[in-house]
Amino acid sequence: MSRGSQSRALGPFEGAFASRVLGQNLETLSPYRSALGGGGAFTAGPGGVLQGRFGFGNAATGQVFNAQVDPSDVLGVVVPLRSVNGANGGVIGGPPAFGGPWAAWTWQTYDRAFNAWRMREGIVCTLMTSGNFWLRFAGGANYGDTVYASLTDGSAISGALAGAIETPWSVCTPATPGRLAIVSTTAFF
């Protein structure tokens, strides 16, 4: 199976870039930004952090959680830092088949309770503060809705809901409950 057909067979996953990737360096065609974590890089806080969900980064501690700890926390989509040494298969996130044989036992575990990949505590992660991503919507997503982030588990919500904070993302593709949708900070409706 060729590299291209392998990627298509796996399809999008929670937290994947939704813009076309230019090459092996994972540079995308759309603009995106990430947040810095205090004196260094953000790391997954105690208990780990769900990737492909919203995370709240604390600049003072440099840790990221899926729940808001302080109102000053930086909000972004949690993406594992790409490894250049092949420890995670040389790719960002995704299922073990995509991340290589090391993914399941070195930097992530599957969290059945949340139906998502959990980065282990202390693993360097990136908080993407803008860009185009695939996110999972437990309640479904409506085209054009503003995306809200749950303050308790970082899940994406289509439209306003108590216990959630407004994000700069908008829903670009509709999704039925539990499915993935494309969200963007640069789309106009």
C-alpha cells in the first residue's frame, strides 16, 4: 500500500489538520497559529490530555488540561508535537496505524470513556490557537455555527451551551452526533 493510499484509508481523525498538507514537513496551505507555554513548551498535565480536543494551557505552569483551571488559560486545539526522531512514527497524532508501532505505548493511550486518544502526562503538546481542524461533536454540528469548548472536558460544541466558552472557530461542514466536522478560524459565512 502506498503512503498516499494509507492516509486515505485511515480518513480524518480528531484534531487532524483539515487543510491540504504540502509535504512531509506537515506545512499546510491555510494559516494557523500555536501558543507558547511559559518558558518552554506546553506539556500534558497530570492525568494526560485528550488530543484533538480543546485544551487550556496555563502559562505559569506550562501544563495543558482539557478542563479550564484559570480564566487566564490559553485556549487551543491540542496537537502532539511532531517528533523528528521517529518515536511517534514521525507524524502528528492519530491512531496507532497512522502514528507507527510506537504510538500506543510511548506517548498516547486510548481513553474508552472519551472515545479519544489521551497523551500521557508530561508529553510535549501544542495548543493550536487558529487554523482548520477536524473536531468531533457529540451533539452534532450545524454549518456556520460558532464552536464552543466545554469547560470540563474540552469537547467541541456547535452553538452556545452553559458550561462552555466561545472559541474563534466556526463549523464548516455539518456532522451528525458523534461524528467529525471541519472547523476553521478563517472561514467566512
